[in-house]
Amino acid sequence: MHVDMNAFFASVEQQANPALRGRPIAVIGTGRTVVTTASYEARAFGVRTGMNTWQARQACPHITFVVGDNRKYAHTSARIVAMMRDYTPLVEVFSIDEAFLDVTGSLNLFGGAESIAYLLKARIRHEFGLTCSVGIAPNKLLAKLASEMQKPDGLTIIAPERVPEVLEGLPVRELCGIGGKVERQLADLGIQTCGQLGRYPVAALKRRFGVVGEKLSRMGRGQDEAPVIPPEKEDPVKSIGHSMTLEQDVTGRDTLARYLLQLAEMVGRRARRHAVSGRTVHLTVRYADFVTVGRQQTRVSPTSRSQEIYRDAVTLLDSLDLTRPVRLVGVSVSGLVHQASQLPLFDGERKATLLAAAMDEANDRFGEFAVTFASITETGEKGARVISPSWRPDGVRKVDVR
């Protein structure tokens, strides 16, 4: 089963503010004038994710723009995921507004997959005032396809015997995992539908796409053996990172360094919370023309200290062209090692460790950045503004968002 919340951010805002219900709205970020999500009332006028606000206003003159509240969305999503676990422990969070459920072992308890879907949809509507579209199918690939077929508030079942019929004339781009580039490459081979893809010689696909060719062939036939992976069975996290789209393009080392300090503190805080340290510090910079560059530096010893991560990030920053305006910066650590908590031997390192622990304790109690470095206060930021695609409601992947 694949559950996809309908226009999630916009729908949450409409439920939080009754004056917005039934009206065309678009959720936007602070500073950047780009539509994150549009309500279905706005979509009817052609408003789409990624539009500038002036484009959205042209398409729908009476649209209302709402600055997004990521904490609200993360909190609501976590509660919905908890509700899903009432029906099966096998819940895989795919993104903040999507999840897969393996209900094989729950069918007899709740009267079948369709019954589970109706129960879940009814509870989500009753408790949150939100709608979702549900797809039921033999595997994850087809369940996600099914959930896209009837929006909003749909329920679509693809039974095993109907798979060839559903896929025969379906454009390959409708399958999750086939993007524009692969679609164009398949078109060069004369493949436009899933039926054509499933019948195309596997050897020819492997010559064109390598090992991926065999997977594409299986996708064309609706085959997918990927299991639903609950959080406790996920692969270990390989990196911890945060990025930030700046409210306006920035030039100048000092201003960028202040943002790097904030990001380093966010990364270090998550690392310390989960008792991990990173060996390699990564810096990502996206310029105003959307050209993205990355640098990395491997340390002699792993660290979770914000100031050490910051110093490495600034060193990497100094290797870049800072005369060009920057629109996004990101900091991450990889090569994670789990370490038992212990105080260092040397006084300076011991004081730094105790200081970080005291700041963490204060921020756990009073909220993110209640206590922080003085220069961070000049950025005016209080946490992440972007919800990562890898977001999870708990664990290392959970990101505290503003």
C-alpha cells in the first residue's frame, strides 16, 4: 500500500486557518518567492510547484500566499505515521507526505487491504481534516503508480491479474524511477510505453544502460522485489548534513561564514545527539546561476564538535570563488563512527566538550538556538527551512526544522 497525502503543506495550512479553506493558496518559503505546494483550488488555475510567485499570481490573480511552517508539517506527518503503525509495523516513510505499508500480515485482522485503506483514510480525515490517495498493489512500484491514478482522495487497486492490462499503454515516465533523461534514452530505442519496455530484449537494454537495463525490463513488466523497510531495518546513516537556501543571494566571505557556523552547529548537534562523529567534512555551494560545487576534507580524527566542523568548512569555502553571488550553502559530515561518550584528557578539549554538552542541554529544554554563538544571531535564522527528502519522524534522519 502506498499512501500519498494530497497537497500536504497547503492542506495543513487550510486546516489550521479556516479562512483559507476552499480558497486557492500556495505555500512559499521565507525570502525566496517560489511555490512549494499549491492547493487543489490553485492547481485548477495552473499554479504548480516551482513557479515564482509572480507567475502564480498571473495564473490565479486571487491566490493567497502562505509562508510555510515546517515544524507544523513535520509534527503532523509524525502523527500520521504513528497512526499507520496501528495497522502494520512495516511502515516505510518515503518522504514527509508519503509512506509505504506492507499489510500482508494484517489482512485477516482488518478484513483485507481495501478495508485497511478505507479505515486509514477515514481516520486521517477525522483526526486531521486531511485527505490522502492510496494505491494497493502486489509491490511498491505498482502501489505508488496506483496512488497517482486518482487524486485527490482516491483509492486505486491494481490486482495481480490486471498488471499487464494497466501497463500496456502506460507511458514509461509514469513509473517511479524513470526520469526525463531515461525517458529520452528509451524513446531513442522506440520505447514509449511500459508494455514496449517489458517486451524489449533485455540484452539490448543492458548494452544501453548497463546493469540498470535488467531493472528497467522488470519495471516494464511491473516486477519489483524491494521490501518495505521500517526505520529499525534501514541501512545505517552514512552522513549527517544540513543545507540552507539563503533569503537573498550573498557575496562576501564573512556573511557566508556566519551561515556556515549555523549549519555546522546544526550538524554537530545532531551528531552529538546520536553519539556519532564524522571523518570527512563536506561543503556545498550553489551560486545564483544554479551552478553547484562541492568540496570535502578528511580529518585526522573524527569529530562532532561544531567549531571543528565549522573551521574545516571555512577552509573549504576559502578555496571557492566568493566574488560570485551564492544562493545556497550546505555542510555535512560523512565517514560516521559511533563513539562512547567520554571526556578528553586535555583541558582545552575537555572544556569544549563540556560547553557543547551544556549548550545541547539548554537547547533541548528551551528550543533550537536558545543558546548559540553570538555571530549566528546576526543571520536571523532559527533552524532549517528545508525539509530533506530523507526526513524521518525519528532517529538520525530526523531534522529539526523551523
